[in-house]
Amino acid sequence: MSQDHPPNEADQFGEIYRRVSRRVFATLVRLIRDFDLAEEMLHEAFTIALQQWPIDGVPANPYSWLVSTARHKAIDTIRRRSRFTAAQPELLARLQAVTEDNQALAQSDIEDDRLRLIFTCCHPAIDPKVQVPLTLREVCGLTTEEIAAAFLVSPPTMAQRIVRGKAKIRDAGIPYAVPSLPDLPERLDSVLAVIYLVFNEGYSASAGDTVARRDLSAEAIRLARLLLELLPDAEAMGLLALMLLHESRCSARTTPEGDIVLLEDQDRSRWDRELIDEGKQLVERAMATRRIGSYTIQAAISAVHSDATTAKATDWSQIVALYDILVRAEPSPVVELNRAVAVAMRDGPEAGLQLIDAILQRGELTDYYLAHSARGELLRRLKRHAAARAAFEQSMALTRQEPERRFLSRKIKELKST
């Protein structure tokens, strides 16, 4: 918002942008069937809104207003172009057929647009390495840098993957549609991965001034509920359970000033018991199917945490046992890191430190700030203060999240004074 507008007006515009921009984009992709043109028209619509809303007031339905404005701009843009591809006359006719009377789209269409776009980005014809990053960029609006950080690759590498994915959708004529029920299972793994990564970015933002982005975590939970309605799969249940159990702790994860509160220090009376109860019921339903996957195992781990009144009262032996299963089901250095932390809680910091050092010595997670942060905490508990300070400094050099930097800075200052 420009500096001429009052701060509260800017805040309102920003909130609307965060809440509806990717929903508008998903609908525009369905109507226009062109990622780049849809993105261009999205920004055109918001630019017009920025000019008109301070004068005319915010419309009752910003989503419909923005879709309608973007559609009109798309029609004008296509008409102005001197060279038409074979598809553009058809596109123009389709856009013109969307009348003002039906511009207020059916709620089911609105709700399905983002899920439809997720399935498009996760089409089997697209390279599996590209599916999830493409969806995070186009459906959820994460920046290339945020996605690259989530995948531990460089931003230029990630940008190339996303460009390849969009080109594949265009060149292969991949449809913008939720697949039929028989085709859903083969597409499910990628879609679940996307939803979980969206949640992770919302639950623990990779960069910025706040720990969490509640809009993203809420959207991930909404999409998971919608997916579960389409396909009552055990892993879809497990994923939804996992996200609900994590989300239940949200209000206890930070101080009123926005500083991080570790799990062991959280006021567990502030955890949302309603979300915990729903999550645990979903875990039980998923377990009862005997088709237990990685999300269900992770949800079971989170459920054990939710049962404990304090960190000390946590059944760490059960958590380590569940991580043993998870490492076999989905081997990854991040899972190994989480298991190492649980082992440290069960067997002592030296046992956990040896496991983390082994992971880092393999050359894995060297650029992952949480690995160095966890290592620093275990070294601190062992009273190896100089080594702990160096590990925390290495972690702070890698993180781009301001609350995490403040947390690590306090740790470093405390160690310097000991």
C-alpha cells in the first residue's frame, strides 16, 4: 500500500491479499489455463484494487471482485495482442462466456480450485522432483528462496525446476482437474507431500519476522480435510492428524513478544485440547486400517507428546521406538536428526550428540540450521560451552527467521557469560 494511505487501510489490504490472492490465482488458472498470464492478471487486479478500494471501499466479496477484474483485464490483454496462438480465440471465447451473473462462482468451485491446481502440478507426466516445488510456488505463493530452503538446494536450481514444470503443463496439455476416483491413489503421495510442506512453512516459516504463518497452516489443514472427503485414505488421515496435533500447540510456541518457546518449556495448558482429541481420533482410525505410512507414524509420535503433562513425563522410549519404525519407512537425515534428539532425551545428551555428529560427518544436513542448533543444545547440556557456542553461531548463520536468530543470539550470550 502506498504511504498516502492510512496504516489500518494498508493492513486491511495486506490481509486481503494474504487471504485470497492464491485462491484468485487458482481460479484464474482454471479460466485462463496459463500460469504466467494468470499471475500477470492477478497483479493487475490487485493494482486496480489498490487504486479503487480506498475511494469506493472494499467490496463485500473481494474474491469475486478480483476474479471479475482480472478476467476483464485478461480479455483486454488478449485482444491487444497482435499475434494469436491457435488457443487464444478459444480462450477469449471461454473468458467472455463467464458472465457477470455467474461470476459469483459456486462455493464448491471456489473450494475445489486450489485442490484442482495441486493435482495439475502433481500430474504423473511431471518430473517428481518438480511436482512439489511447482505446487508450492504456484498454488501457495511461496517464494523460490523459501522453497529452495525447504528442499536444501540453491534458489537458481529451484527456479529452473519450477520453469520446467510450468513448461511441461503447457506443452503436454495437462488438464486442470481433480482426477477421477480410480486415478486418485497414484497421485496421492505427491499431493500429501505438498500439503505437508505448505503446513510446515506455515507452522515454522523459513524466513521472516514471525515464527509461524497461520494463513498457510490453516490452508494446509483445509486442503487436507477436502482431500480426505474425496479419498478416505489412511495416510490422508495420518497427515491431517499430524497437522492438527502440531497446530494444537501454536498459541504456546511463542511469547507475547513473538519469541520462541521450546516444546519442553511450553505451557501445556494452552494447548488446544479439541484439536488434540480430533488428531488422536484420526490416528486411531488410520492405525486401524493397518496401512500405516510415515504421516501416521509421525502423528503417533505427536500424540505421545500431547499425552504428556510435562516434557519430563513424556514416554521417550515409545517415541524412540516410533522413530525406529519411521527411519525404516522413510529414511532421511531429517528423520534421523529428530530420532537423535529423542534418544538424547531418553539416554542422555552424549548419546544424542554422537548420532548428530555421525549425520553431519556424512556431509548431510551441513546447511540445515536445526541440526547445528540441536547439536549446540546437547553440547550446552554437557557443559561444553565453547563448542556449544560455535554450534549455535553456525546455526544462526544459516537461519533466515528473525525469531530463531533472537533465540540463538540469547543462547550465545548466555554461553559467553558462563
